[in-house]
Amino acid sequence: MSDQPIPTIRKFNPGLLQSDDEIRRQFVVRHHELGLLLDDLRGNIESPSCQHILVVGPRGRGKTMLLARVAAELRGNEDFAGSLLPVRFMEESQEVFSLTDFWLETMFHLANEIDEHDAELARELRDTRDALAPRWREQITEGHARAAVLDAADRLGKQLVLIVENLQSLFRETRDDFGWQLREVLQTEPQIILLASATSRFRELDDASEPFFEMFRIVGLEPLDADECGRLWEVVSGKRASRCEVRPIQILTGGNPRLLVMAAEFARHRSLRRLMSELVTMIDEHTEYFRGHLEVLPRTERRVYVAVIDLWQPSSASEVAARARVDIRVASTMLGRLVERGAVLRQGSGRKRQYSAAEPLYSMYYKLRRERDEAAVVENLIRFMVACYGVGDLWKFSEWLTSAAAQSVALRRGIRRALLSRPPIGDCLVDRKWDAIQRVSEHARTRAEDQAIEDLDEAVRTAAEAEEFERIIELVDEDLSSRSQETQEPPTDSYTAWTTYLKAYAHEQLGNARAILALSEQALTFADSRDKTVQLWTGLTLAMKGAAQHSLGEYAAAIGTCDDFMRRFGSWHGGRFEAVIAETLVTRGCSKGHLGDDPGAIRDYDAAVNRFDGTRQPETRASLVAALMSKALACRRLGDRLAEIRSYDAVIGRVQSSDVLHLRRDAALALSCKCMAQAHVGLAEEALASCKSLEETAQSWPGNDEDPLVEPWVDWLTWRAEGARSLALAVQENHRAALASFQAGYAVFVADDEVTTRQMLDLVASLVARGVPPQDLLAVLARDTAKAASLRPLIVALHQQAGDQVRAPRVIEEVAADIRERFHKAEDGMGETTPG
């Protein structure tokens, strides 16, 4: 992202007290609709018969912003500025009850619009309005007011574009003859163009007996699509998100720009993935907005609307009436009004007509406020969506965790606790990052050049243990300041290189990647020093620079930094530095992988393994594991599944018998991946043998009563072994045995975990592709109602795959549709993954 400040996007009253330039900067979606409106207005210039326009969309859909953007274009674009003049009314025209009121209001806003450029005419309009307003009872007043407006248009030499919002309310609050009188003016006076908005296509537009019948070109504002949601999200939150990451937000907000801006503002300075887990908190923090949405409705209308959002899923009028405890005729009338407001969606026709909330977020809000235990339903859905739309493989999942560690306040304050309580499902790249941080912390506590440096080192160590990383930066700056006051001599290169490294270390803990890049530039001034100690600190800081660039997504720059590091320090030897070199080779490989250069990435992974194979240094061995696991994923992306399996074997062979528990855990993780990879490519017998080995690993895993993560880790290994076994048996077309293994795995499956849920989605898709009947899988899933509740979208998808008719909330149906797409992809990929 750019370093420019993130613009403030107004959720309400866009354009109010804002310059045209601000409005242009805020306008990031609806460009297609803007083009349609401007084309129509361009065609009206000097036309004897004008096309009037009505923009239709529910509240929050972006009507006001679009009209404000049109006004800005009319004022600033030379194609329009000489011919058309925008006159914007208030969003709610509370003072208009007759055509006389309408022209008086036009005079008021027209005077404000031209005040800066034609103060005399503006004053005349105000004086005329002041003189006419007390005579509102006189029939001739309307004609005089209209004539004053038309005269002003003639004197300005421009057609007036009257921008009026909520036309449906204006039509119903005014006198019965208002519409016909206004229609006559619009049809006979080409100086007046009406650009209006409405919350829905209200009934009078399609009634031939009403004045607005066939009066307008109607431009509907549809919900934002995923790409538009992504653009708006990036502008408001300052964070770029992938299409699959934005998709859950699109579903929850219904593509409503106002609600999406709320969510994006909440996400600013937070991780997008963390936002999905904390969406319930966002709803709670915006209680006033949601409550206001309800309170604006009349009593009976609100009662019916509450019934709709409480039912959540699309429901018939009779179901809504029963829930609202009102007569069916009352419910039908109120539902019609709610549809016109844009608060409720109507689907189908006749007896099959159903109603649902336009924005599912309102349903979530109401359930949270009414019954706190209902929050579990919402939270389970959110967790499931995070899993379903999370990154699809281990490599991308590693990237997210790295990004989360760089951005999350919670992680920045509790890195030590994170290392002790990280989830049992490890990730090679994230493990490598934490191992590197731990290694730096340990070495930082033991460094010394002289007594003063020892004192600083002790203070830094104390601050680090207290997780006061800002304090480390303060300590270094204070020491530099005190040294400059005590002596006129500049600090030694060794001291400067060391303290630069310390600050870079502290900023890495805080997730300040940009600060690391700035410090690394200072460190590079010592890169050509012949002092080995100076080179040591410089090399460590330069290595952190490459990792920081990688975390920022600056992959090409990261590769360049790693190249520079290898040129300067690649020939170094020694236990401490060999781990940094291995880590740098892996960082370079991962950066190449991000840029699509998987062959180049594999060369770097192989270089790390070939150079340091046989090392006894735990940190270096951890980097080698990361290299081999990353290589496996690269081979998978290249379609070489057998090479992928060989990489898992390489991990297993190197660390399966290690005395270091986390390395043995890496071996078990590699074995679990190997089982599934063998099953996927059709090596059923080999997969079954690997599953047996994984099962034995789980059964023999050392117990530890003080470590609460041992039991869930063993359960996860069992789940992976049984899951891979079920797929291998399905490959052999032994569906009965496959279902038995699937059931055994489901018994220890953790339903509220993102990783295991994603694994369940992949496994079920593969089993269906291998011919296991969806009905049989459903029978297994239904045996545990608590787990089945959190897998609701998957269950709906399986029912649909089996040809069953099933009703579910609209949000879940959309998720289920995407899961079925996974089924199709798994079926399409069978031919590519089966050997021979």
C-alpha cells in the first residue's frame, strides 16, 4: 500500500461539507453506474425533451455517494460545467408538501450552489424566496416561484439538474396533485432535469394511472460484487485482501457499501482474518447503527421486520405472520412496505414467494442482542467461513500466520506466550519465524562488548522478558544520547552495528517491518567492514531485512536482499551463522514461489539442504525442515506429486528420531501430509502403510501432564491417519471400510478449528470424487449433533449433492454452493492425480 493517508469514507451524508476532490477520492466503486448517469445527462444538454433519471437501491447501497459524485463531475468537468448546474436537495426533503414548497426549496439550494460564483443572483433568489414564502396559501405563489427558478436558469445559461433523494417519501408526503403538476413541468420545461433516488422501485412507477409512470430512466444499484467489495475494503482499511478473503464479508454485508465500510474501518490496523473471528465484536460496537435501523420503522412494520430477521432464512408470508403474531393480511402489507424500503428481499412469486433480510448482518445483530446464547450460532458460522475461504494449502497458510504476527497487537504483546501455546498443527514457515525470534532473544541476552554494553544488554533482556519492546528502543536511544553527552568521540562501529541490530530486533517483535527496512539501510554502511563482529551484527540485520520485505509482500526486493546477503555472507561457517544462511535461502525460495518461480524456489530449498544436511544445530535443522516442506508444496503446485512425497520422506528420515521434540513433531506432520498425498495420487497400498505408521506415531507420542497441547495433538494425528486411510480405501473402491475409517476420524475431529475444518472440506470433496455416496457421509456426520451444527454448510452441500431438497439460511446456501464447487474440482482433478 502507499504511504499516503487513508481517505475517510463517510458512511452517512457523503458530500456534506466536503470538497469535490474529496468526493472523487472517496468514490471507488459504482463507476459503471456513474457512466450511465453521465451519458444520460450528456444527452440532455440543449435537448428540447429531457430524460429524467431515478437511481434505485436500498439504504446503504451508495445512492447518496453516487449522486454526490455526479454533482462533482457536473461542476468540474468542462463537458458539463458550461451547460448543466447541479442543485442538491437535502437527503430528506422535510419541508416539501406541495409544488410551491418544491420550488421554494429549489430556490434555497440553487442560491447556495451559485453563491460563490454569482453572489448577486444568489441574493436576488433569497430575497424573492423570502418574499414568496409567507404567501404560500396563494395559488399564484407556485407560478411565481417556478418562474424565478426558470429565470435564474436562463440568466445562468444552464439547465438545472435537481438532485432529489428519497423520491418515494416525497411522493407520499405531498398533496395528491403534486406528482401530476411536477410531471407537467418536467415534460414542458427542458431547463429542468430531475435526477432522483428511491429506496425501491415503488408501486407508483409501474402504475399507468400514476403521474410517474414511464417518467424515468431507472438505474438500479445492485449489491457490490466481490471485486468491488475488495476495492472498497482496500481503500477504507488500508489492507489489500484476496478475492476469497473478501467473499465472507460480501456475504455478511449483502454487498452493502455502508455496512462494508463499517467492517473495513473496524479492520484498520487489524488482520483481515482476525476481523472474521471478531465480527461479533464489530456488531456489538455498532449497536447504535443497527438499533437506529430498527427504530426508524413504524411499530407494526418493525414487528414484521423483526420476525423476518429472527427467522433468518427465506420464509413465506404466513411464516412471518405466525412469528410476528399478526394477521396474514397485515403481514403481507407490511412486507410489501419493507420491500419498498429495501430492508427485505422478495424472491419467487405466488405461493412460493419468500422474504428475507436484505443484509444478513441485521439478523446476526438481532440474535446477539435478544439471546446471548444465539451468538454461538453466529460464531460457528464465522469460524466455518474463515476455514472455508481461508488459504487453500499449507504454504499460503504460513504466509497468513506470518502476516498476522506482523500486524496483530495481541501477538506483538505476547510473543512468548504464543511460542508456548501455539496450536498443535504446526506450520513450517511460521515455526521458522518463531525459532528465529527465539534464537535472537537468547543470543541478545548474552552479548557484551564492555561493561556499559553489558548493562545495556541486561536492561534490554529485562525489557524483552517483560514484553516491553518499545522500551528496548527507548533504552538504545537513551544509551546513545548519554554516550554522546559523556564523550565527544563517536561510538565504535561495533557498538553502532550492535545497537542497530537491537532496534531492528525490537521492531521485528512489534511487527514494524518498515522500521526494519530503514534500520537495515544504516546497517549496510558497515557491510564492507573488516571487523568480524561488525559483520556479524550487519549480517543478522540484513537477514531480518529480507524477512521483513517478504512479510510486506515485496517479494522481488526480498530476493534482491537475500542475493546481497548470500554474496556477502554466504561463505561464512559456524553454528550461529549457518542457521541464518539456511533461513535466508528458505526466505529467498519462498519469495520466488510467491512470484510463480517454483523451479527457482526448489533450487534454493535444495541448496539449503545440500549445504547443511547432517547439521546438529536445532535451528538449522528447523530451517532444513522448512525448506523440505516448502519444496513439497512447490512440487505440488508444479503437479509433481511423487516429488512432493519424496520431500516428505526427506523430512521424516532426517528428524523422526530427533531428541528435539518439535523436530519430531515436524516429522509427524510430514508423515500426515505424505499419507494424504499418496492417497490423492492413487497409491492406495503405500498410503495405508503410511497411515499405519502415523497411527503408531500417535499411540507412542510421549505424554506430558503439564502440556495441555499433547492430547489435542495426538487426536489430530489420529484424525489425519483415519482420514487418509478412508481416502485410500475409497481409491480401492472399498467404500464400507472407507466409511468406517471416516467415522473413526470423525470421532476425534475438532469441529471448531479452522485448519481441521478446512481439512474436512478437502477430505469430503475427495471422498465424493472417489464415489463414496454423499448419503453415507451424511449419516456419519449426523451422529454427532454438536459437530454437525458447526459443519452446517457442508451438510447442506452434501444434501444438495445427493439431490435432496433442503432449506437453509441464504448465507449458508451461498457457502454450500462454493463447497459444491470444491466437489466438482475434486472430480475434475482425479484424472490428473492418478498414476498411470
